[in-house]
Amino acid sequence: MPQRSWPGSLITKTPVTPGGAFESNAASGVWTLDEALQWTGKDLWPTGGKTAQCLFIGGQSSGDSADILTVTVSTTGNAISWTDLTGDTSSPSGCGSATRALWASMSGDTNLIQYVDYSSDGTTATFGDLVQADGVGSAALSTSTRGCFAAGDDSSARDVISYVTISSTGNATDFGDLTISRYYMTGMASATRGLWCGGEAGGNPTTRVDYITIASTGNAIDFGGVDPSTYGAAGSANTTRGIYAGGSTSNTPDETNKVQYITIATLGNFADFGDLTEAVKFGVGQGSDTRSLRAGGRLADDSRVATIDYVTIASTGDSTDFGDMTNDRSSLAAACAVQGNL
């Protein structure tokens, strides 16, 4: 096979792409300054001081939590406080790109979207407004360019999906509708497809999983189901596989420790993956291309937990302890600079 010359006159059989805009990644080879600037503009050039950062945003504790915590996904250990929020933030949903984290909506301001840039000193700011007041229990998902928010409960269950362009600021635009109105569902996405999983509909948990093609607009389409019917679960995905963990069921006690997975490119039902370290609802999920983290939540006695655990997405098996948050909390949001579908 003939060899070809790629950027920086590096002779390889296949093109070389830098590992990403994090100090733990590399850009092997020889590069010109123009090439480095081009990759930097695409958030793919390693940048000193920027780690594989995952944020846990707000939530409920003894009172609403008015701060953002951070962990490095590729390691294990306890979360640390990164920055303060502008106010107590309960029941948000989060998404983002490699450079920016977004969250909405929040109790007391149910159509507000806020954001923070990972490269900043932690200053949070207003992004815009959702299409409607989603209230508590909304869900979010994103690709590297677009963030989507859906569902929620503001006096009644919602079915509206809205979207924003993450790199800009401004109000959300209508995307379409879910197949059924619900709240406390879970969002996850590959690089092309978004899944809206489970939730509470008509006062009962549902098995329903919808999907959208994120780069387009239109109503969601039935994808398959989770088992059992569940709301308040944690979830995340990489470009291939989605992970759905924990939640509340119609059983007694209603909390589950079950972890499920799906191949996002196909249609069908989630399959058994393993177990969380504890049966919990209203935790949050997020992760990288290799790991899915679950943080916080509520136990059967309604007490909150500070625990973080993780699974390796490409395998199956039980969760492993990662560390703890700074305090017990549930109903929080999460976003990750190394989100697995970016």
C-alpha cells in the first residue's frame, strides 16, 4: 500500500487527528503553526491546564445546592467545588460541548438556560430562554454543536422539544414533540441521534424510549423501551452505546440498581448491563467515550447520597466506586468536556 503525507509532512498509512483539547491528550507528529491553529479552532488541539472535566451542577441537598462540582473522568476520586451558581439550582438538566456546559430549567425560573465555559474562571451567565416553561423534571442531550431540552412538569406534563446552538447565546427554538408527554425522563445521544428514555407519564413510570436526529428538526419517533418502566434514572452515551442506570419503578420498594444499555444506531429495547453500587433514583449520569458516571440520588428511605460510581461503556458488569461529591444531593444536572459522543 502506498504511503501518503498528512499534516506536518508526517508519513502515515492513515490520517492523524489530535486527541482533543485536554492536557491529558496528545498531538503526535510534526505540525505547522497554521495546522495547530486549525485544530485548536475545532477544539481538538491539546491545551495545557485543561483537564477531562465533568461538572455536577446544583441539585437538592438539605437546601438547594448553589454550586458546581468537578471531577476528572479518566481518574477516580472525590469531587471538588469548582464555582458558585448565581442562586440555588434545583432539578436542572444539563448538556454541552467540549468547551461549554449548559443547564435548564430550574425551580423558580422554569424557562431559563444558563451556561459556563470550561476555560473560564467559573463565571456562570444567562444563555437564553426555553421555548416554554418546562418546570422540574426536564431532560437534555447534545452533540458538539447543538443542545436539546425536552419534557418537564410545570402544572402539567410537557412534550415539547427545543434546541439551541451551543457556541452562541439566545433563546431556544422549537424542535418538535415527544411521542407522549412526560417528565423525569433521561436524555442521551450519539454524534447523530438523541434518545429520550423512560419518565413519568400520566402519574406512572413508562418504558417509552423516543429518538430524534439531532441535526434536523421534527417530532420524536418510537425507538423501543427500558425494562422495567422507570423514571428518574441516570444516563449517558458515547458514539455507539447508551447507558441507563437506576431510577424509580412501579415496584415496592421502587428504587432500582439496574443498569441497562442499548446500541444507539439500531432500534429496540435496552438490555441488562449490571448493577449500580446502590439502588437510587434522581441521580445524574454523564461520562466520556469510555466511562459512564452516576452521581448522587435518593435511596428508598428518601435520604440523599453523595456517592459516584462508574461503568466501562464497552463492556458489561457491575458499577465500581469512583468517589464522593462534597455533600449528599439529588436532582442535579451534569455536563462533560469529554462527553463520549463529541
